[in-house]
Amino acid sequence: MSKASLNDVTINENEADNGYVHASFQNLDITSESGTKIEGQGVCISGLVAEDYEIEVVGIPYPFYEEEFPHHVKAYDNQFK
């Protein structure tokens, strides 16, 4: 499981009737399961309280992205074959 330490949060959506939340973070440290800090230009977390949340890190630089997420790079490349 990845870890997150919280600093500045912007709640973009908060739907109390169904438990959906979408938030943007200015200073949120995301660490991979192997302990590597994943740095990007921004982080968003969204999901339903009763279900799972999705963490999206935008703007992860190359070659780090390819080294840390080779399965995503492979899936992306395969869609053009």
C-alpha cells in the first residue's frame, strides 16, 4: 500500500449523498511500495467512501515513469500496434 502525508488540500467535489470525494493536493508525498518517492506536478485523490480510492499523480518525468511503471508504458505502446 502506498503512503501519503498531507499538507494543503482542495476539495473539488464532495457528494455526501453517495460518499464521493475528489480532492487536489499541493504538497502530498506519495511513496511506492518499494519506498521510492513518486514526484510529479500534482496529485488528486478520488473515490467513494464505501469503496476504493484512486490516486493520480500527474506529470511524472521520464525516465522515472518508465522505470517505476513499465507495465503502464507497455500497455500504452501496445495500443498502437
